[in-house]
Amino acid sequence: MDGGTVIAPTFGIYNTQGEWIIEGYGVDPDIEVIADPARLAKGEDPELDRGVAELLKELAANPPKVPKKPAYPNRSGR
């Protein structure tokens, strides 16, 4: 209906010890966020909100360094 598709994986991954990994188990989150159904029903996204909050905190703690613009080079040959 919306153009989306579903596919089944055709391969698996194993580690250096010869054990299958990843299949059937996702990635543990660094920060656990509860997906509150009431907020989701209102169109809110708690995971996105938390991600943005974390990034803003990181930017405040480590602001980007903007380099000073250098003088334009003299390309006139003089």
C-alpha cells in the first residue's frame, strides 16, 4: 500500500570463535528510552526527543570550533 517491502535475510554472521552472532538479537541501547504509547499516539517521538537532547548536551559541552577566515591570497602575480 505504501510502497514498503519486507525481505528475509539470506546470510548470517559468525565471530572468530565460530559462533553465530547477531541473529535473533538486536543491539543494546546506550540509553534506554521507554516508548510511551500515549505520547506516540499524540505524534511525539520519545526516542528522537532524547537523541536530540543528548546531542544538544554534547554540543554545549564541546562546541564546534569555527576557524578564522584567512586573508584572500594575491593571485595577481604581483
